[in-house]
Amino acid sequence: MNARDRSDSAFRDDVLAAGLLVPSSVDGVYGRSETYENVAYGIERYVTRLGEHEVEGRLDFPPVLPRSAFERTGYLSSFPHLMGSIHSFAGDEGLHTDMVAQAHAGEKWAANLEPTDVMLCSAACHSLYPGLAGYLPPGGQAVQVTGWCFRREPSLRVTRMQAFRMVERVYVGEQDTAVVMRDRWLEQGRESLIAVGLDVDTVPANDPFFGRSGRLLAQSQRETGLKFELVFSFSGDEEPVALASSNLHQDHFGEAFGISTAAGTLAHSTCFGWGVDRIVLALLCRYGTNPDRWPLAVRGVLWP
Amino acid sequence: MNARDRSDSAFRDDVLAAGLLVPSSVDGVYGRSETYENVAYGIERYVTRLGEHEVEGRLDFPPVLPRSAFERTGYLSSFPHLMGSIHSFAGDEGLHTDMVAQAHAGEKWAANLEPTDVMLCSAACHSLYPGLAGYLPPGGQAVQVTGWCFRREPSLRVTRMQAFRMVERVYVGEQDTAVVMRDRWLEQGRESLIAVGLDVDTVPANDPFFGRSGRLLAQSQRETGLKFELVFSFSGDEEPVALASSNLHQDHFGEAFGISTAAGTLAHSTCFGWGVDRIVLALLCRYGTNPDRWPLAVRGVLWP
């Protein structure tokens, strides 16, 4: 039976039964097996090779970023329900004794903590922009960024993890070039997935903006064609899932982080992101849970 | 001039000037260049190969772990100042509007957030123990775990990052075997660093326990020989820095997570952890900031 004829929960059961992911007591937080990691690393290397002539450099960011950078992204306003704010203990020994006692009593000890100056990273490219403040070189700049991202959306759907890896290409520079790069990377991204047998569709999309006013933002984002997703059907009877996405930010980040083109105008930007974990899962769905038995052509692309 | 004749801040300047690490506005949070990442990955592969016959499996964990697991580790009691608790927004649109207004006014908006059921991972092995609850196979179990760890200790010392990668070997099982594994892995760990020219010393150590009562715990840990570190001198006039460490936990995690030996006694455990980022930095300090010019023998070990 083709994996795609099954439900998402049956696919999840297969992935867990094969030991590829190890569940925890929290939905969407998994340990990863050596086999799973080998596939993930193969995908990261693969898309990195594809982008060698597209970007001028590559940066890997830690899972945390400065709170001041997070505050500029607009995430607080648009996606407050998905953020991860990092808090720690800054009190004295008396407060510590009380807090430990609360924990032993099963009470909410974390109310004693203070927000730190770091947040969990919501999208890999957010860590890049602060370092671009000021004037860009002529023609702008294209960079590949990778990192762990966090989104607070516990789910039993194995394709919706709270912590996941993302590889992104980011262009920051001229308005016209941003549109050109968006179009080019969206097509290259589609080809990268088709090449390993993942028959994705390119569809207009919107982000999950918070609240009622968020619904208007989502509608506007869709109508202006700022976001596209490459979606894959894990099963016949459920919504297709985005394996990758393209965003045209216009001058949103240019303004937020004070980034100018060489000519002194506000920088525009675009990013194309591969969801590494979802691509691993799509391959497992498409070819089965034993990568040793995947088609040679696919193995050759992942592990040349 | 040998890098080790310089101060830590001069070494940091060199690493940043070479573009290997990209500083952020928060001390101890850095982006990593492609070159840096290649060294880090080389180290991870190297120590993984060394451990192939030492462990039965390998797991990679995300940067977050369940709060319930964190609560069992004892970290809240011993190292509250280093923890990273993840909070998010669970309020309604009215509270959201207020919070965004507070943020715009430069006020402490994060007080509106609620603790989630996840924490940042403090040590890679913490994510492993919940899955071992119950009875171990005869002889116990040895696993390699890798992951991003977080410790809330902002510092300008480049060797003290807030977010860093760790590779650990963990044995959980019989009391006697835990001591045997501790001794063996400590010696193998020392050899792994000596083999790439890092002349580390094995020294008794203690963890940075919180508060006055913590000082007694630290003293006891040292006197009972439960913790050893492999330390390296980055510069002549500063304290050597741990590149790796060994911990004998006795039955601490066995009791906390309900892990029993096959015979039904409380499991003992030990771990040996390589601080991947510190080893990268030690190699940069020892051989210079251009890995292309490192000795062939070292390059051959990292990239065989």
C-alpha cells in the first residue's frame, strides 16, 4: 500500500515504529535517530550545493536570537501565539528556596522567572538582518542561513513539529532584484523537490496571523502574491503540507532593521526556505521508512 | 606569535576578524560561518566514529525538552540561574493589543506570557532519560546523544557561549559498569583530543551550583571524584577551559526518571560530553584561523 493512501496518524505510527523519531511527553518534540539525521543532513547538503552560485556566503545560527532583534521582526504583533520567549532565574537564595518548594508542591514555579534578552528563533532569516544594518553593497546581498526554529504549536501531526530545522536563501537589496530572486528561487526550489520525486504544487499562501485583524492581513498577503508554498500530499484525505515556502517581504525588514541599498533607498528582501524535517518526512512517506531501499537516483542526490 | 600567548579577548578578536563567528547584540550568541561549521561537523563525525563500538545507538535531540523532564533533572534546584524556560502568549486579542502597545512604549511586554510545557535543553543527556523509564536490558544501555544546549551565562569570553553544541556518550545500567565506563570514556576522551594536538589535562572539577548551599555541593562533588574535566589553556594568563567533561551521576537520574536495571535495582549512570564549540575554538587557537593551513594529520582526522 502506498503510504499516501493512509492517514497522517498511520504515517506517524510508521515513523515512530521504525524508530526514526522518538516521541517525548510533549506533542511535536521528538528525538531523531541516526538514520533520520543522515537524511536531514543529506537534504541540507543537497540544497546547499544547489545554491552555491546563488549566494555569496552561508551562516548557521543558534536556536536563540537577541530579544531586540525579535522585537523588530513584527512577530510579536503578527504571531504572538507561536513565539518562544526565554526566561531565567535572577532572584536571591530566599526566592530560590521558595521556588523549589513550589515546584515540589506541583505549583507554577516559573512565575518567579524574569525575561532574558534572548528569544527562540522563529525563522532562520531573523538572525541575519541585524548584521545587515546600514548600507548594503551595490546589487545587494544573497546569503544562505540555516538554523533550528521554534513555533509554539503542539500537534500530533508529525509534520507539525515545535522545533525544526530550516535552510533559507535570503536576498536583501534592490526592489526589482528581490522580485527576480523570488521568482527564480521559487522555481529552483520546486525543481529541487521534483528532482527527488516529491511532486509538489506551488500555491499562493498566507501566514497564520493572530486574531481577527490577522485575518485581513492573511487575505491581503494572499491577494498581493507575497507568499507561496510548495505543498505535498502526505495522504489522500488531508490537506497538503508545505515542504518549502517563498516570501517577498517588500521593505518590511529593510525598515525594521535600518537596511539601505547602496543608493540609499530602503532595502527590499525575499527568502526561500526549505523545511528540512518536512522534506525528510515526505521522502519517508514517498519511499518508505528504510532509506537503504530508496531509489538509487534519490540516494545519489542525498549522498553523492 | 602563538595564539596561546595572547589574552582571551585578543583571540576573540581574531576569530571575529576572520569572520568565523558573527557577534550579535547579546554576549555569547554568535552566528557561525561555513568554515566554522565544517570544523564543528568534522569534530562531531570524528568523535562519533570513535564511539561506534562503544554505544548501541545514536540520537539527536532538538534544543527544547519537556518541562516535566527538566523538573526531574534537579537542575531547578542546582542551577536555576542557568536555565532557559520557554514562555509564550496564550491570551486574547485585548491582552495582545495591550502587550504590543507596551512593546512599542519600550515596556516589559514579556510579563504577559505564560510558561509553556517546554524548556531549553541544559545538557544533551537530559532528553534521553525520560525514554529509559522502566527496566533496562541486561548489562544496561550505552547511547550517543547530540544536541544544542543553553546556559544563561552571557560572557565576552568567546569560549563561554549561551547556546552551544554537545556530543555525549551516556551509559545507564549497573553501578560497577558505570564506573568502568566513566574511566574508559574519560581516557578515550583525553586521547581523542591529544590525537588532534590539543594537550589537555584531566582535572577533578565541580559544577557551578547555585548559592551558599551550592558551595557545599560543589565541594562534595569534587571530594567524591564524580566530575572530571579535560581542560585546555587558551592563553598563558587565564584559567584553562574545559573542552570536555565526565560525570558519574550515581543513581541520581535512575531515581529521578524511574530507571531500573534488569535485576530491578536503581540504575546508575555516567556521561562523557565533548563541547563541540570549545573544541573548534581550541583548534583555531592552536593552529590558526584558517583550517586550510592546519596540519595534514589534523585535517585527516576531521575530514577523512
